[in-house]
Amino acid sequence: MADSSETMALAVAILCCFLCGNAFLTSSASPDSFLQCLSAMLPSELVYQQSSSGFTSVLESSVQNPKFLTNTTVRPLCIVTASSVPHVQAAVRCGRWHGVRLRVRSGGHDYEGLSYRSVRPEVFAVLDLARLRGVRVVPGEASAWADAGATLGELYYAVGTANPGFLFPGGVCATVGVSGFVSGGGIGLTMRKYGVGGDNVLDARIVNADGDVLDRAAMGEDLFWAIRGGGGESFGVVVAWRLKLSRVPPTVTVANNLRTMEQGVADLLAKWETTILAPSLPADLTIRVALQERHALFQTLYLGRCSDLIRTVGGVFPELGMTAADCNEMSWLRAMAFIYFGNTGTPAEGLLNRTNSLGTYFKSKSDYVRRAVGRAGWESLFQQQLSRNGNMLMILEPHGGAVGGGNTNATSPYPHRRGVLFNIQYGSMWWGEANGTAAAAALGWLDGLYAFMGQYATSNPREAFANYRDLDLGQNVVGRDGVSSYSSGRVWAERYFMGNYRRLAAVKAMVDPSDYFRNEQSIPPLPKTLRH
């Protein structure tokens, strides 16, 4: 059982790892002028054109899905590898002056690759922030500044070594960029205690469409709200985040319990989903579940010692059968490494590894569940879907606690709050080539699984998570005025942001009315006819 548990945990980790106004923007792109501008304003070694010997290796350096590295992928005109904030400012200004848009890449985990590729033919450049990756921690202080190019693993390591006794409530995948995590809302194993990532931001520095650097006071509360879960790429280039750190006990406990269909996994899931929002469940306890083939892996993180965990779980979820033998006591930093790597043998320094693996193709989708699926539903899911294909995976992230309490929409546009039982991430993996027979089969299985779960998921709208970007939900349409239309954005954005979409569009109209910062699923500006 231990080997199967570690194998499944590794599969989970693989999946997880993925001047204002039109006059300032030229009516058509001028690539040569843009490149000349970059040459005049930036050191030559920071700019990789398609003809550069290092272009391909830099482009691929943080790509997580080989699906977007084919001969038909629309690639950037160049890649700007900024290593300071003035480099970011120069790239934005050159882009605005010469009509070349920037796509900004932090950790490269955009599930549709929109941080480094375009779906439609377009002249664009990639602004890669991987060199802008410092984390500044002061021992004893309940905050840290993290540059946008830092990964969660780098953040965890800096906090855990320089400021033990504190944590940041991030996600499981260590190679996810801090900026992408926070700007999409950011869910993780400690959010029931501390809220989502966007709820834990104290300040930020953003380069706006004019190329100016603004902090929280200068940008104003509307923009500060928008970038903490509304998709930072829509409003400018966030270059640094001041993150709130929270106290954590010196010892936390991690446990993995693998159960099979034959062991009554449907009954366990039915009990789990009715337990996760119960008032008796302490916020210090999170049990997420990964489903694959005929198995369910219950992954537990408890902010305390094993003895307290066993007593707590025994009181609210005795059916799981957790014992002291399942416990792994360690520091929070070591726990983050254990959960990510799926074993206790990898040291915390492994969280610093940014090396990507391009061997697995995948496609993901997401859902939210607000009413219990029930034993019969879980049984049908395994019988009709999961047991028939071992390359499909579902990850269930419990909500409740701090995520749904109080007026949390005031801190972040992340809208999936009160009443949400859990989020679902669906993943389908394949090997071979991006668009062959294996790909078609994997995508077909995924579509079937997603359709099956429609009867249990939310509806009107069927909610989705912005950090699990899915172009199947829709794409922006650019009007004759060169601006993404608000109505086309509603198709997909109201599923990510629900009632917060209109406010996000109003912020966009205020800070970037010419729609310079855009991609296929960026926030469009609110039309003047709809503004009050």
C-alpha cells in the first residue's frame, strides 16, 4: 500500500504542476521598431530573438506542458528576461510605443500556456520574470516580500529557514510561480485556516500600462483588490508582493491513507464530504482527496501533533481508520516537501529545484460542488468513469473555514466562498505526441468525465477556478476598436469570477482602457455605456 500511495502522490504532484489611452498604442505592430527600442533600453543579453541560439532553451525553461511546444505553436517575437524592475518598465514602454503586446510569465504553469504562446497568429513578446525571484524575509516579522518570478518552493524555503514559526498559505506544487498563484486567488492545504492566497497580500508593486511602478497606496484599493485573484496579467505586470505570514506550530503532521473501491471508498467519500464543513471540524485540519482508477488517496495536513490529529479524526471521521502509524511529524517546511514529492526522503532544498519535465501531456478542467454527491454518486463515478481509465485524475480540495467566513470578497475577487464544499481539478494525461490518437482518447475521456460530473457540480453558472485555466469555457473576441468585448468575456469570466466580473472589468477600464495587457482570457474593459 505504501508504494501505491507514493506513486499516486507523485501523479498528483505532476498534475498540480502545471500614457493611458489608445493614442499611446500604435494602431499596428512594428516589430522591428520594438526590437530596436529594446536594444536601446536593455542589455543585449536579456533579449532573446527567435534567431538567438538560446531562444528555444529559454522559451522551454518553464514550460510545463509539451502540448504547447509543437511546430504549430504561435511563438513570441522575442523573450525579455528581465532581472530588475527598470527592465520590466522598459519592456512595457517599448511594447506600448510600438504596438507589440507582452505576455508575462512567472512560473510557467498557465494551464493553457497563455503566458508564453498565443492561440491565434499575433505579434507578441514574452516578458519572463524568472530572474526576478528574490524573497526578502526578516526573522520574527509576519510578512515577506516576494518577487514575481519566485516560485512557491523558493518562498517556502526562504520563510521556513529564515523565519521558522511562520508560513504562507500556498499551494502544493513547488514550481508554481508566486505571482500566478496569488493573482488567480490561490487555493491550498492551509486555506481553511488562513484563507486563499489572495486574502494574504498586504502590498504589491505593479508596472502599469504607462510603465510606471505603483505600490498599494499609489494604485488605489480597486486595483489592489483586482490583482489579488482577478488575474494579474489583465491589469499590468506585478513585480513584487508583500505577503502576510501566519504563525504555525513547530510540528505539523502529514498522513496519507489510500483506500480502494473494495474497501468501501464510496462510503468514505460520502462521509468526508459531509464532514468537511461541519462546525466540529477544526480549521487546523485539512483532508484533501485524490481519485484515480479504483483508488482514493486521503491526504491530511494537521497543524499540530499526531496524537491530537488521531483524536480529532477519530471524533469526526473514524471511518477513515487513521492510526499513529500513518503519521509523519515534521516542520511545516518539511511537510511542504513531503506532500509535493510524495516521500520523506527528499530534503527541503528540493523545493528550490525549478527544473521542468516535459514528458507528460495533460489537459485539466475544474468544478465546484455545493451539495453532497452522495454514496451512489461516488459509486457511479468510479464504476462508469475512473475505473475504466487509469490516466485520469481528480483532486478534491475542501473549502469552508476562513475561505467562506466573513466578507471575504472584500479582500480578493476569488468568489467561490460561502457554501462551497470542495473544488475539483480534473486531469487527463497521455504520452507520445500532442495531437495523436492517444491525445484524442485522453481528451475524450476527460470530456466524458466532466459531462458526467455536471449533475453534481454547481450550475448557472457552472463555476470554475481561474488558476486552472480552461479555454474550452470560451475566449475573448476583439472588436473593431481593437479592444476585447465585455460580452464575449462574460461567457468564461462569470464562471471564474461570478458577480465580481463586472467590477474587475470596471477596474480594467480605469487602468488599461486600450486593452494593452490582454490574452484569450484576460479581463476586458467595461464599456462606457455600462459605467455609472
